[in-house]
Amino acid sequence: MRDVREWTAPLVRLVRRHRDPVVVQALRSTVAATIAYVIAKQLSPEPAPLTAPLTALLVVQVTLFATLTTSIRRVNSVVAGVLVAIAFSLLVGLTWWSLALVILAGLAVGHLVRVDEFVAEVAISAMLVLGVTTVGSTGWARIVETLIGAVVGMACNLLLAPPVWTEHAGESIDGLARRMRQLMLHMGEEVAGRPPVERTAARLHEARRLDHDIAGVDAALRQAEDSLRLNPRVREGLLHRVVLRTGLDTLEICTVVLRVLARTFTDLTKAREPEPLFSPQTGPLVQQLLSEISDAVVSYAVLVTTDVSVSAESAESRLATELRQAAATRDKLAQLLLEEVQRDASQWQLHGAVLTEVNRILDEMDIEHRSKRLLEELDLHTRAQRARRSRLTRFADRLGAPVRLGRNREDAVGRSL
């Protein structure tokens, strides 16, 4: 019995992950490549038309939007490569110098037709077609196989809806917020005591490394935004995109301010060494404030990554409570720092910088500020969509004007008769 469970455990895990975007994408790619090969075997004169499944694999991207754009570039690259090979085959055969010229011409043409990541595909297609004796038939077969793969790839995305990557982007945003929380907790524990300069400088480098995390989260968010476009499984794609994007923008600003705060603590440590950064009354309050802000950062990430309205309301209520508590702690800290500055004004600039940076983080996560930002972004997207519709309407009117004019003339002639 135990052996059976051990044998079936991987299958059970795979079934549980049937909604995982990675698993869904792997299955969709396999199905598309197989169907493309079966169709190409019937239509292509080649004995092994592997260009069709290869194209289907490249075309069936993670999102429907990327699939459409990739299909066009992929077909253009293959057609351009075949045309280059046919042109060279009429002039020269396959030699080392003609091969070099074909590669150079293929890469140049790829940049001219703007196929982006498929620039090398132009040269590859040209080499493969030039390397055979029957250039014409092989070139036509390669074009047919590419078209089959592209059509099958797009059809699979229409029939088998691509996965939505918002959950993956939400996990990335949540992970970033939790890394920020850990950093703030460590900073609070250290500044409440007497940390060495090396320790605060290490926290500054750790804050700078958050920039790399921002880049990774941004890439995951772009993938999620593409998965929401033209996806039949999503109804309010624009709202999801705006919520996630504005949420990441806010966390990015908070990350920058956190890095500046770490720099302020480092400078304060250098200025007050070997004395503690803050007085025995102020130090624990700074630690408490950073702890409360770190909790608010995680709550903010939960708010922007929550789809269900009931859960979103609960997250918003929790965030508002944590922000009020942090604001009250900040006010107490401001009063204590003011009293310390009145006794010793040697580091008043750095103490003021700490309060300024804390205020900036709290203001960025403010509920009213977030709502205003969402409305501005939605209004901006709405105006952009209206502008695109008006341009399309004007273009359609220009196309329809000669038709309407011709019909009016025909009606006038008919009435005169």
C-alpha cells in the first residue's frame, strides 16, 4: 500500500496543480505542437515537417496578446528568410562565402522588417533553405509549415484559453512587501540600540538590493497585464491591471524611501558613534514605528492583490487601522525628537529626515491617496481608449465616404430616370 502511495504521489501533485499557469502552459504547448505536426504531415511535401510544431511552440506564448504579436513576427521572419535564400540561390550556390553573405543579409533584413526576437530566425530560415537543392519547393514548404504552426498556435489560444498570471504577479508583490517588512524589522531592532556603522551600512546595501526585486516583480506584472488583454476568461481586465500596477508603483516608491531611511540611519550612526542613535526613550519608539509600518506594507500588498470584494474590504479596514496606529506613534516620536533637538541640536537635520521619510511612506499607502490614484489611472486609460476609437471612427468614415458618395449618385440617377 505504501509503494502505491509513493508511486501515485507525483500524479496527485500534478492533478492538484492543474490550475498552475506553468502546468497549463506546458499542456497547451504540447497539444499545439502535436496538432501542428499532424496537419503539416498532410499538407507539407517534407517527410518530417518539424517547422510547424516548432512554430507552434514559439507562437503559443503565455498570453493571448503575446501570441498574436509573436505569430505575426514569426511568420514575417520565416518569409523574409525564404525570400533571401531564393534570391541568393538564383545567383550563387552554397559556398562558405555565400553562406556568410546569406547570414549577414538575413540578419540585416530581420532588423529592417522589425521582427524583434526573431531576427536570427531570418538567417536560420535562409540557411536551411539555401542548403538544399530544390530551393523553391523547400522554401514554399517552410512557409506552409510556419503558417500551419502559427494558425494552430492562435487557434489553441482561442479554444484553450491561456492562463491568467495575476496570481503569480500577486505572489511577487506580496513577496516584495514581506522582504521590505523583514528589512524594517531588522532596522528597528538595531537602531533601538547601539549598532556599529558596519551593521547599518549592511542594511543600506540590503535596501539597495530591493531594486533588483522590483525589476523581477515588474516583469511578472507585465506578464500578468498581457495575460489580461484579449483574454475571454477575464471580464474586468483593465481594473485588475490598474490595481496591480498602481500597487507596485506605490511599493516601489516606498522602497526608494526605505533606502533613503537606511542611509539616514547610517549617517546618524557615523555622527553619534560610539553613542546610541537615539535616547533610551526614543529608541524603542522608533522600533515600534518601523514595526507598525512594516505591518502596514504587508497589508497594503494584500489589499492590491485581493480580487474578492469582501476580502478587499477586510484588507482595507486592517490597513486603515494600522496606518492610524503608525501615525499616532509617529506623532509621539516627533514630540520626543523635538525635545531632544531642543536640548542638543547637533543632529537635528538627521532627526528631521527620519520623520520626513516615515511620513512619505505613510502618505503613499494612505487609503484616500490610493483611491485618487486609481481614479486618475482609470480616467487616463478611458481617455486613451476614446481617442483610439475616435481615430478608428474617422478612418472608417474616410473609407466609407466614397461608398456613400457613389450610392448617393446612383440614387440621384435612379430618381432622374
